[in-house]
Amino acid sequence: REEEELKRKVDTDGTSNGAQVVVVGAGAAGIELSLALRARWNDLLESKLSITLIDSNHALLSSETPACRSALKRVMEKYRIEVRNNLVVDEVTSSHIHVSSNANADESFDVKEKIQYTHCIWATGAEAHSLSYDLHQQCALSVSTDRGWIRVNQHLQSLSHPSIFAAGDCCEIVNEDRKSPPKAGVYAVRAGPILIENLTRFLGDNSHSTMEELASYHPQDDFLKLLMCGDGTALGFRFGVPLYGRWVWELKDHIDRMFMDLFDVKNFPALKSTKEGDDDDYDTSQYDHYEATRERMKPEEAGELLLRTDEDVDFQTAWNVLRDMMADEKYRERVLGVIHPSLEHSGSI
């Protein structure tokens, strides 16, 4: 309705004062929403559209490599997204967002200001749901003290209540060897098959399944991040390398559609009863399970391919290269050995 009202004002008497959009939260969702609004409303409002992205950190996606952050900065500048770093929202009124700077550790030097807006989009990170707090109060379910995440082991099983399992954003995996993975959809999706496997084992004949009988979830260290730019191109990050172009958008679209197809009723597994001793189990493989069935591209050619931004790149070929790199560390290092000198020459790293 907002878009219809803006269009009505422009079409009828040209009195629209435009839009001042402020997106709060500069993770992947906030970045994509900013770019999508630029693409959607730019032609409608022409020069009367401003988009500001509020980030509480010192830089966008600060955990990424310098090359990836430089590529993201160029994209945000290209599409005229104003990025405001080190800002914390104190209050939101009907016309302004009140913020203060957290750039200085000395609170006495905090700088406060008001940012005017016509449209505010809230795109901050995940929060624990009320059920976590309720169960913590009612039955002492173990949750993290800072955010209320359900604390689970490597089997996605509650540390305090073995009959409770949790996966995805609602939980925190407690592991002495590594941190719990970040709140990103890919980790929830990858945990799904493990969750199914362990639930069926736990609910089987032996409801007191031991730790040895349950499958372990091993989150990947990193994952392919794809940000659509709203104009038929996308920006991606993998192995610390920025990927950009139409082929990156086509890859994102393909992966998203492939995932959504899982929820098409005609793709559901057939329901059938099983008897003790049957060998039929749930298919717990990953939905995008990959096995190389052809000869790998030479590392020199693979490195050059991933850095291309032209429209002649076949996304499927590039995706195969990325998956081959994930499956074979030696191959990955050889491809990166081709890519890094090019990024250094361009000044990205």
C-alpha cells in the first residue's frame, strides 16, 4: 500500500515529497533490503529517494576479508546507499530515529542525533523466542545467560533435558573446541537432517539413546553468502573472495528455488508405516548434496572464471568450481593461489 500511495501522488499531481528510508540493522537482510528498495522505488521517485543503513558495528560485515568488504563498499556507493556505522538506536518516534554513537568507549563523549524518516525498516538480528524463557522458568531448561538461546550439545540435544532437541537460530551449540555458529539460515538447513535422524533414533524402541547412538552435527566453518543487488546482479563471498555479476544472481536464484521446491507437496516423501527390522530410513542427506561426476576445471581457469563479472559466465560451471573447492582443500588452495595475486593487483587486499 505504501508503494501504491507514493505512485498515486506522483501520477496525479506530482506532489510526492519522496521517501526517506532508514533500514536499521546492517546484516545480510538489511543490506539486501536497502538495495531492493533502491531498485524498486528509484525510477518511481527519481532523485527524491534517500536510503540510509544504520549499522552498530564499525564496518559492514566486519568479519569478511578486506577484498570482500571493499567489493561491498563499491556496491553500496554505486546504488547510493548511505551507511552509518557505530550507531545505536535509542528511540523511534513517528518521524525520527534517535541514535547515539558507540564509536567512543567513553560514554561521556557519545554523540546523539536524530535521523528523519518516512519509512523505517527493522532488520536487526535474531532474538530468542518466549518459549525458551518460559521453559527456563517452568522447568529449568538450560539457556544462555546473555541471549536466552537453548543450550544443546553436538547432537542438538538439550544439556539439561535429553528429551528436548533444538536447531537453528533458537539454540546455542556448546562445544569446547569451537564457538556456536552464527545465526544464519544455512546452519539451520544443514542441521535439519541431523535433527531428523536424532529424533527418530530417540523416539525409537530405546527412548534413552546414548550419546554414541546419536548423530553429531558439525557446522561448516564458512558458507557461500549471496546478496542480490536488485538489478539482475548479485555480490557473493566465498573463501574470502568477492564474486560479482549476473551469474552470481542466477546462482542465488537457482539455490533459493531449489530449496523452496522442497516444500512443494509433490516433492514430499511418501508416508509409510515401518516395522521393526525394516531397512527403510528417512533420507537424511543434504538437499544440495554434491558429487563430482566430471573432470575438474584446471585451477588457472577456475580462478579466472570466479573473478569474471561479464554476462557470459555460466553459473552452474562456477558453482561446480566452488563446490569442488569445498570438497578438496588442495584444489582450493591452488585456485586461491590464482585469485589472490589478481586481488592484490587490483588493490582489494
